[in-house]
Amino acid sequence: MPAGQVRYDNLTPAVKKVVFRSRSREENPRWTNFHEYYGFTPFYCEPGLRGAHEKGGVEGQVGYFRRNYLTPVPQADSLDELNARLAEFEAKEDERRIGARMQTIAQDFAREVGHLLPLPDDPFATGITLTPRVDRYGMITVKMCRYSVPVRFIDRKVTVTRTCDDLTVYDSRREIARHRRLTGRGAEYFVLDHYLEALLTKPGALERSEALHQARAEGTFTAVHEAFWAAAEKALGDGS
């Protein structure tokens, strides 16, 4: 982590209110906890034209990265894929020289790394906590996306911890489901195992279920499962 002060624009997740004609800020409490946990002090640019000379370098680098790597907007099927592509972009930047400098960005960073503070042993918990209710389809809605949970929790309120990467569902303190975070508005994710209890009483619903479709697409419903299902249908009839 950087030592001392780190310069920031007045980004909304960090700053709730700019105190008039000063550098004092009313911070988002989560942001305050974050920078205190890692031991650095944010230094906020002045808003408007008065602070244009302070944040121009930061905004210029953001614009450079956007023009060179995010235009057109990258298309990815998951956060993991997008993060991997961003890591590739950053690796390319390591070999770039800024202006007429002799050293590359990676070489300059190697000289500075000894001045950084060590990271704490445990990472800061950045997740938010929500308490949705499980609907009659065994689904919860979190930020306009839907995720399955075991059907025995239908009509129960559960506790959800959502981070930038994943989403964990708890009944009281017991974990009952874990998902990769969805990014598309209205996206849905089903886990076939969450519906097995219901399928015991309605086995005919399995064939047309979205949970089975997704399990086949992911490969979790394997050829062995298909063979077992075919054998059961042959022995017991359709809908078995």
C-alpha cells in the first residue's frame, strides 16, 4: 500500500459532502473504515476549476486507459474473464515508457516498491449485507439479478453478503448458497441441486427446467447423469 497521502478526486463512493471552501470532506463511513484499515490518508482535490490542475494527471491517465483498452467496451461472459483481460492490458502497460523516460513503467515501479507499506494479513471485508426474501420459485433478487437457493427456504428471509466477485447466502449463520456475482441486469442463475427436494415430488418438471438447462451448459450435469436418467426412464417410464 502507498504510504502517507493518496490523491483522490471527490468520488461519490468516498465523499458524501464537500465542506464549502475547504478540503474537509464528509466521508462515506465504509470508505473511512477502508483507508484507516490500510493506513493511508486520502487527499481530496478541490472541486471545479480551482482543482483542475490537481486532478488533471489522474483524469488524463483514466482517459488514456479508456481510449486504448476500453473502446469499444470489452465484451465478457463473466467477471473472471473481464478481470483476466484487464490484467493483460496492465501487463502491456508495464512495458510502456512515458514520454522520453528511459525506464519502463515496470522498471520505475520496481524502484518504488520498497517504499510501499505491507498489506495487512487479512483483507478488508468490502461486501454489503442485504436481507431478501426467497420467492416461491426458490429465488432471491439482489440488485436486479436473481439467484437460486435450496427450495426448503421458500418464503424465508435470508442474509446475503455481496462482494464485487461473489454472493453468499446465509440462513442465520449457516451458509446455504454461494454464487458468482451476475453482472447483467435481469440475469438469473440456477443451481440444480437447490431443486432436488421439489423434483422428488414432481420429477416430470426436471426435463423442462431452466436449472437443468444451465447445468447441462456448464457440464455439471454430466454424461453419467444423462445415462442414469435414461436408464431410470426406461425402467420406470417417462417422468420418473
